[in-house]
Amino acid sequence: MTEKNIQGRDFDIDDIAVNPTQRTSLGELACSRRRFVTGSMAACLAPGAGPFLLSGCATQSSSSIFNDAPRPDIGFTPVPVALGDQVDVVTVPNGYTARPFFSWGDKVVNGAVDWRSDASNSAAEQELQAGQNNDGMHFFPFPDAPNEHGLLVVNHEYINDTLHSNGPTVSENEQGQKQRPMEEVLKEQAAHGVSVIEIKKDAAGQWQKVYPSRFNRRLTANTVMDISGPAAGNAAMKTLQDDTGRRVLGTLNNCSMGVTPWGTYLICEENWKNYFVNRDEQDWNSRPAHKRYGISAGANSYYNYWESADERFDATPKAGQKHGGYVNEPNRFGWVVEFDPFDPESRPVKRTALGRLVREGCTCVLADDGTMAFYSGDDTRGEYVYKFVPEGKFRADAPAANRDLLDKGTAYVAVYHADGTGEWRALVQGENGLTPENGFATQADVLINLRGAADVVGATPMDRPEWVAVHPQTTDGYVTLTNNYKRGVDPDQPLNAANPRADNDHGQILRWREFDQNPAAEKFHWELFLLAGPVLQTQPKPGEFAALEGDRFSCPDGLWFDGDGRLWIATDYDELEPEYAGQGTNQLLCADPVTREVKRFMTGPVGAEITGLTGTPDGKTLWFNVQHPGLSYPASDGVTRPRSTTVVVTKDDGGVIGT
């Protein structure tokens, strides 16, 4: 995710690696220097929920095991790239209709007022309206009309300068610290979080928002939430505001998400680290939970400077204040947050058993016997891929027994070997070097500093792991590794088998299959599914990179399987940067997991990331998000303030999307 900071400069904090490890075996390094040539379970996120082949490093047996997936029908005519700096529309194939559906400022909570195009809505009004930067989302159907009526849950990742009429107000005090007015900070906090909206088809078969609705709800950076699991109540979770370590205000930087088999929504807290500052350099250096996660140690936080108006974002230790004031407040973010969208009175819960990350998503796979795994990427250069296996099993016949399944289980981190096999190493106190001598005296220590624990057990550093998707028939996992231009360039970013391309501006998608297709397995097969990139200017020599089969794109980010096994890929790159010349605006593409052919389904407005995919169980409706458009979308009139927007897509003949 590339963002603009509050001064409007290009600012991609994910480009700053904070992983101090440089573990790469000689075998992995030798393999990664080679070139590559072309070549009974259910996923929880099925809708109710070419490319390059890896050659030489992955074994033939590893490569061939992925070819048993059923071929999905992908029949649309691809759209061309959208070039230029004035593109302000969404384009889909002939025979499809896309329309803006849910935008920043739309009414959500009963009593909301209309969005004002001059951005003059107050903080209190913003609390009842849709937040900014729509991202991960999911459609929850009502059982009696699953394809016509449901709840749409939408994350609001962060805020843009457009939130304020004249941009944010920033001053500076005598110490050189940025200062912000409280009203603006409160409005920004209200524009974060999640929206829940009831939606329903009208008599003409068109999707409409239901307003008012008893289900409609906003969660923000100030919503009261509980903390549960092994880290709840730990001393490192207590602050001046919360003496129990079991209650926290709000959720931040909600990018991707997850869904449980029992019907709850999982909010994932991604770049929360950029909202905090610890100005005590000595203290910052002594705290792995600050230093290892990249919290600012300068004069200000990286984002928004809320600490100037809201003291809980100033994590500088305060002598004489209980629990050091708010030095532990960052420890209360980076978790998976669970809530029931059908119960508007329910309190969200931060589930600490899954561990604390800069977490991009939490994608579930469910076996017939109720065994589950939840997969996540940690979206920073050089970080890792994780999974969590609950101790208990899902029981469809006992809803109450499922309520706290995410409070007990084992977190694992992935190690990718050069022979096409991998292993999940347990992140359990007392095992794999996670001992008091290494800074892990309790399981709470492991979970609060899950990155540091993964360092100790020897995880494989990756090229910015983003979304994970699980094939609905085979249960193979896929992860987007969006880019890493420091790979093979900086000494702390050496090449490895899973990340084989130096100066990697374009990214790749990797996939794996658990041994025996068991979600709880501790070993897996893996391969590179696709290496993204531009059209090659010259014919490659044998053994070198070959041209992509199908439509070209860069920086895969969002990833989602529909129920028929089509793999939908959303991109996030700066189309005006020279590295992406000719790629056009960001796109939504559809890939065949068997042939690996890619077709471009949609192009978006200039400046926008495409993200947040979900659909109806019958596959006849698709939603995606256009995040931070640069001109005037969705009005597309060249005048109106741009708004992040959820777009709904249907096929004109009423058929399945993608056919």
C-alpha cells in the first residue's frame, strides 16, 4: 500500500525494512540465482465467503501436485490498459455493468447527515458516515435470500488530506514537534475502522443500500473493544487509561480481513505502528515491541501526528505515571479483531492468540473434521508468512462452542526450502529457541513480539507479503508478494528461492499445499505461481525470464477466489512512476489456477489502488473497492472531491461474473 503522508509527499513506510535478520542457506542462495522459465475441504472465503513457472528449484513432484484443480470458466474479453494521467473512470468488459455503490461519507448509522462535497462534515457527523479508503470487505448473506439480501462489511484503512476542506492543519511547537487541532484528529479517527451496511436487491434486481437499518454500524479508532487470549491482562498491555490490560479503544489501519466458519468478521490491523511515537531513543532501543515493529523514534509519528492532541498515541515513557503512561499503547494494536456483524450490540474482541503483526489478512481454511488454519501476511519488506491453528475444532451444530475458538491455538511461521518443500515452525514459548535467554519468558512475550519470535526460529524473509487466498476446491494457499526493489540489492535483503528476483519492482504470487491437505500440517509443498512484470523488449534466452502468458500487470496486492475457483488479482502501484510505464492504471485481473493464463477484467481511475473483493454465493454479483482515486471519481466530473468507493459489478445477461 502506497500512501500520501500528511504533507502530501509520496510516503511508503513499508519500504523501510525493520527485519534485522539475514538468514539464507547456501542452497537457497544458489537456487535463487538461477533464472526461471515459463512453464474434500472448503475455503471459508468462497463467495458466501501466463505467467512464469518455477523450474529447477521446486521439484517436479511439487510442481505437478497443483494441477488437479478443476478448470474455471473464464470467458470475458479482456479490457485494454488505461493509459494517461486523466483517467477518471472504471472500465469493465462488454456485457458487464459496474456502478459506484458505497462511497466515503455515505450514510451508515441511523441519524447520519449527508456528505458535504466541501468536506465540511464534523467529526461527530463522520462517526455516522462511511470512512475513507475502503479496503478489505465481505458479503454476509441472509439465509432466506442469500443472493438478494445481506450485510456488506467494509474496512476503512486510513485517511487522505481530502478529509478536510483545506487539507490538514499542521503547525510546529518550539521543540520541532508537529501539532494538530483536536477536532481534525477526532474526524480522522472517525474516518478509520469499519462500516456494516444492510443491502438488498430492489424490484428491478438492482442492489440498494438499506437505510435506516438496525444492522448498520460504524467501528472507529475510538470504539471500545475487549482484549482476550494469552496476552490479555499482561503487564505489557496495561496503560494509564486501562489498568486491566483487557480493554482498548479502537482499531487502526484496517487493510485486508478474514471470515470465520461461524459467521464472524476478522478485522486485521496493518500499519498501526505508524500512528505512534516514542521520543526516548534509549527506551525505544530497549523495547523490541517498539523497535522491531518500526514505531517512530523521532519527533513525531509517521502518520497524522495524533500524539499532539491525543496522548495515548505518545508512547514515550512518562516517569511517575502508572504503567509509564502510554508506553504500552502500541502493544494493544496489530491484532486480529473479531466481531459479529449480525449483532450490532456486540463488542469487538482483539484475539491475541494469533499474535501481533503488521497484519494484512486472516484467511481461513476448514477441513471436513472441523480442523482450521488461518493464514496471514506481514506487510513490510523482508517480513514473513504466518498461520494459526486453533486448538479446538469448528462445530456447526454447537454455535456457542465456536465463540472463543480463536483464544487458544498455535501460531506458526513459514520456512521455504529451495527444493519446493516448506515447514511451519511453531511460535511457542520454550520451543525453537523461544526461551527467556532470547527475551521470551512467557507466551505473551512471544505473541506481543511475534516478529522477533519468527526471527529466532529462522523464518524466510519475503517480498512484502500481502493478501492470502485459499482455493475453494483444493484448499491450496496463495499469497501476493507485492514488490521489493531492495531484494538482492541491500545486504539485509538477500535473494532466496521464494524471492528469486533482484530489484523486484513487480512482485510475484506464491502458492502452497499442506501435506495431506491437512490445515494443521507442519510441512507443505510450494512453488512460484506467477512472476508479475512488464512486456519484455527482447526475446529471452533459454533459461531466462520469458514473457507473461496473458495480460501484464505489476504489484499484485488483493487476492480472492470465487466459488468456481477463479483467482482474482487486484494491483497497487504508482502508474506514473517510470518503473510502471505502459502498465496503465491499477487493475483487477482474473487468473486460471491450472493454465496460469491471466485476463484483465477491469481498469480503474488514475491514482487509485484496486482492492477488497467479495461476491454473492451464486457468483452473479462482485464487489471491489477503488481506493484513493486521484481526480474526481466516482463523480468523474473533473470538479468533485474524489471519494474511495465500493463498486458493484453484474453481468448484463444475469450470468456468473467472469464467464
